[in-house]
Amino acid sequence: MNPQESTLYRYAQLLASCTRARLTGTRGADEIFSLQVADCLPSVEFLPEHGRVADVGSGGGLPGIVWAVYRPDLRVTLIDSIGKKCEAVREIIDALGLGNVEVVCARSEDYARTQREVFSMAGARALSSAGVTAELLSPLVKVGGCVLTFKGEKVNEELSAVGKNWRKLGLSEPSLHFYGGEDSSRCIVTWEKVAKCPVNFPRRTGLAGTKFFWE
């Protein structure tokens, strides 16, 4: 293993041994490393040259801690609304000695009202549908930045539901980047932030998942 992989395996061990909160659905360090941590690695190539990046709905720190390990020059913010998870992840960050990561315990809609369009990239893994995720992330990202999410076999269905409405969030049309081999349905979806996000976003907390912006 290279130094980054060694750090990430230690991270998997800490996730597996955490008793403060359930941070991942996978148990055992080897499985967490191979199924969860390694799955985040393809997103590293989309990280910006400099600036701040945000991991929204971070849970146990994926993919944000992977980004922090591979890019110590970036400032990484992990955003999650569940206090027990946030405290557990802070302990893991301290144990790993990562000085470029902060944990914010808040709903992303609330956080975006005070940290509007300050990030070079915002990403999420297993947060919500593509449209809902894009709505939650776009208010955080500056023009010229990138919005990113991980998707699987329902990606085309989720993107088709939104149609041509991405500009309502200041975003370009999505780009799909498949990984994991020929038969894999796993992909990373990216949008470029091409214009400022309209002032009516973020909407009231929780509204993105119940009243879709594109309908």
C-alpha cells in the first residue's frame, strides 16, 4: 500500500470499531475499505486545483475523508445533521491526524445561507436523487466550480426526470463518468456551475425532497 492507502485502511478500521454511532452499513475493516472507501477513489480526479470542497450528507466521512487524504492542500468540509455521527467523525479525524478537515453539524440548506457559493466543489454520496442532490449542493458552489454525486443503475431515470431544468440551479447539463468495469452501472455525475444560483435557493429545510424544483 502507498501512504494514502495505508491511511485510508486505518480509517476503515476506525469506522469498523466505532461504537459512538453507526457510520456505515458495511461491517469489518476489509469490507469497508473495499466496498466503501475504494468506491470513493474515482472521485479524486474531479477535485479542483485549489480552494474549499464540501461533502454534503457526509455520514461517516465518505467521500470527504478520502479527498482530504489524497489532497492535503484542499480544505475539506464534512456536512451532516446528525450530532452523534459528527462527533464520531471528529474523533476519527483527530486519530488520523488530518488537519485539513472540519466537520459542520447542520442541515445543508441552513449552512448554505451563511456559506453561499464559497466552495470550489460540493459532492455527495448516497444522499438523494440526482435532482434533489443538485438542488442541495448548487447553493454552496461558486461559479466555475463543480457539483458531483455518485449514482448507480437508476441514474438515467433520475436525470431524465429533471429534463432540461438544470439551469434553474445555475448548473450545466450533467456529465456521466462510469467506473468499475464494462458491466458496472456505477458512475459519477458532474455539473459545472455556470451561473449564480437563484436567490430562492436554498429553499426551506426539507422542501427539496418533497416539492421538486423541476415540476
